[in-house]
Amino acid sequence: MENFPPLIYRNPKRSSRQSSRYLGVRRRPWGRYAAEIRNPHTKERHWLGTFDTAEEAAIAYDLSSISFSGIERARTNFYYPFLVLPPPTVVPPPPPPPSPELEEISNESISTEMNINIGEDDESLVIASILQSFAVC
């Protein structure tokens, strides 16, 4: 765990009546810490075990809570910034390339429009052929 950032305690206001400041953790009379959790769906109690430190027991509670409810909805003792995924960025898809059929239709319509306007003038035919060669590229 030396690669992870330090855990940030999430629940600073716990009742003074409780023997531990962590959710689902209580201190045994002989000094060890017990952890248990209730399944939020079935309301059953699940025994997580006894641990040497309250932090170990709290982490066991957090992992079990995340497995029951998911990372977004779980009630945890610590904040886990490395488990939260950034929101996905929505990138609109690029426009589809024009199909070859559409290019042929548009080129034909350009050439027919040019032929209508050209008439019998030879100079106009040269200009029209030059413009048509640019339209193909």
C-alpha cells in the first residue's frame, strides 16, 4: 500500500457513545477490533472479522460496503480517490465521408449546369473544363 495516497477519514462526527470512531467497528475489551456490516438489501449482518487496529477493521468494512452498494453509493469510513473514475468525456463522432455515389451525382449536376450556361462559345468550354477538373479533386 505504499504506492497509494494516504486515506482521508470521511466521518468526523461520530457519537461519543460508540467505542470506535469508524462505521461497523467496535473495540473488544481485550484490545482488538471487531468489524461487521449489514447488507443494505437483505438487512442481514455479515461478520468481517477481528483486527489488530481500528483502521484495518474500517477498511474491511469499506470494502464490504463497496461490494454491496458500489463505489458511488457506499457509506465508507475513508475517501478513496483512486477508486473514483473520472466522468467520461463525450466526443461527437466525426461526420461520415461522402460516398462516391454522391460525388458522382454532384459532379454530373455541375457539368450539366455548366453545359447549359456555356452555349456555343469555345472560350467558355475551356473555362468549364478547367472548373470541372477542380471539382473532381
